[in-house]
Amino acid sequence: MNLKCRDALSKLIMSLKLIYMNDEYNSKIFSILEDKITKGKAKTGRKGMDLWQIFVLAQVRLCLNISYDRLHDLVNFHKAIRQIMGIEADYGFMQVELEYQNIVDNVNLLDDATVRLLNDAIVEMGHGVFKKKGQEALRLKTDSFVVESNVHFPTDYNLLYDCGRKCLDTISKLIKNKNVKGWRKLSNWRKELKNLMRSLGQSTKGGGKQKDARVKDAASEYLKKARLLLGKIGIEKKDLPLEDEADLVLHVELDRYTDLLYKHIDLVDRRLVQEETIPHCEKMFSIFEQYTEWITKGKTNPSVELGKNVQVTTDQYHLIVDYRIMEGEVDKSIVINLADRVLPKFEVKSWSFDKGFYTKFNKDLLSLFVDELVMPKKGKLNQSEKEEESAAKFVKTRHKHSAIESNINELENRGLDYCPERGFAHFKRYVGLGVCAYNLHKIGNELRNQEIDHQKRQLYRAA
């Protein structure tokens, strides 16, 4: 390895090299992969990729924050990646090349539970690399950030259009190459819905006289067309082909989009025509990624993020020892479950949080297990709380808590600013792989620094 290179890929390859050459780490990683991917399967079928290649490709993609297209290019033409995967042939031998779909299908064999086990093994390896004093207790920091999902900015009227166009797309697939009457103007339905949606969007912008009346008129015309489409689907659905399993799947899909169309017709009517305030629990922020949440964290830019909150806990070596995707939860509600996961696995000397995690119950419970607990109170402090939070040890640990912000920023550089995957299961796997890639990058950086120090000591002794 070129120790002068500070690129993320070279650091990742150093940590992957350590895993492969160390029997203990190697056996742990491979046993996890074997239990998930090859257990109970016969050695038949087409030759694909081995477990090590799958693991390497998953980490390279997230460490470099690249698409599958670029990963496909690198795996076939980047010498260092091919060497660590074990597919770089010498001169005169036929080069091994991997196909794009082969890469996608094999990396997708990993799931969230498997990735969590891989991260636990990587953290254990990292502590073996970083720790200098044997079993040194950990100093933990916990915070949360938002990983955005792959959605456009939602309004109830553009979500209504999404429902309508997906109904029409599904019908188009059902009647393709089949003689079905009644849908000759399918493309015209879509065009008119889109034009009415845009007209409504334009009328909601700006101000001017009688703006409310213009918005109501545009919304009424839009809803009229949407209701006509909903009625037409209801009447003519029985005449759509249902000849095989593929048609059955499309019928189920059409039913789902029809239900969503009905729901958003109701929402647009209530909000724009009847001027009703829609409760947050009834809103939907994507008809495709329905797990998406509307998150406001009090920041100026961005003021709103669409995705999922992810809680991370880092130690003094900046390794992420625990992470969790929060589903409709706030920071203070996950502290007890977090303690249940972390405390049985690690000896914790200090643990710091920000004010969002504070409740009296959380603080009192964690104080029983952690000597130095920093959990600032939100709101007015009494005299004893002022003395506690102004103590030198409390202030010092609280100042060190800000290091987790740089960890989160690096996580976002490892791909966790935005998830391009579709589906919640893929979202969870993507977040887990991003955490693994981050930890491997940190370990690789430490290995690089240790090797540089070792070479400097050798030069000093030789001199």
C-alpha cells in the first residue's frame, strides 16, 4: 500500500487486508456471511461471486459513496480493488470481469440483521487495533441525524398526481398487446391530470386578489378529473385481463394505487376546498417510500428533512459501537433500549448526550451504571443541577461531546446523507453498510498511521 495516499479507498483496503490475513477476524466475518448466504443451499446453478467479494464490494460502494455503475467500472478496471478481491490475473491469463447485475444481485443478499452482526465484528477488531492499555473502558457519545430517503418534496396535490399516473401505468401494462376497449385515450388522461396539477400548483404561489377563490377553482377542476378517473377504474376494472400470475400481481398493484388515489382525493378536497387542517397522523410523504417521515430539527438550513432519524453511539476512538433507525420516535424515547443494547457488551466509563435525550427517568437509570453521565437538562435548572452542570468534569466531558458532530459529518460522506435505495428493507441495509464502511475507514486510517510511525522508528534506528 502507498502510505502517502490519503484517499478513503486505500484506508479501506488496509482494514480489509487485516480482516483477510487475521484468522480470528477472518473466521468471524466468514461465519456471519455463510450463515446468511450459503447455509442450506446446494452448490448448483451458475457461478457467481464468493462471500469475500460480496463483502468487499458492499464496503467499497459505501466507503466511496458511489453508484452501482461506478462500482461496476472500478471492479473491472481498478487494480487495487481487484487485488483485494482476489480476481486480478497476471499477464497472459484471461481477466475475470463481473457483470453489473451480478454485483447488484449479490450485494443485495445481505440484510439488516447480517450487517449488524458484521458491524459488531468490525468494532471488536477496531478495539483490538486502537486500544493500547488492554481492556480500557469506553467513553461514549450519542446523537442522532437524518438520512434522507429517495423521494421528491411532497404536497398533497402532487402525491395525488403520483397515485393517478401509477394507476394509469399499471393499466397500461395490463392491456399491453391485448385487445381491451375503453382505454384508447390512456395517455390523454395522464396529460390532463398533469396539466391540472400544474395549474393548481401555480395558483397556490404568490398572492394577489382573490387568491383563495383561484385555488379553490383549480383544486375543484383537478379533483373532478381525479374522481372521473377513480370512477372509470371502478367500473372497467372487471374487464381488465386476468390470465396469469403476472396479471394478478398487476391487479393487486392497481388496487393499492386506487386506494391511495381515493385517500389523496379526500386530503386535497379537505385541505384546499373545505379549508380543513389535516392532522399530521393522516399525512403521507411518499406513495412509494411510505416509511418516510417529515423531520424538523430546528435547523435553519435545511429546515425540513424527509427520511428517517438514525441514532449513533461513538466511543473515544470514533468507532460507531451502536446504531438504530428510529421509527416515529424522538431522542428521549430510545435511551433505555440503547442502554439495554450497549451496557451488556461494553464497560462504559463515561457517556454524553445532548438535551434532547433528557428525562429525569433516563438520567436516574443510567446514573446507576455509568460513573460519568452527561445528560444536560432541558429547561430551567435548580441550584443542585446548576452545580452539577458547572462542575469541571461535567464541562470537560460535555465539550468533548461535540466530536460526534464530526463523526456524523464523515458518516454523511460515507453515503448516509441520502439513501438512493428503494424500500425500507434496503434503506436499513444501506444505513448499516454505511456504518460498517465508516468503521473500516477509521480502522484503516489508524493502521496507516501505525505503519508510518513504525517506518519512522526503523529509519531513526538505522540512522
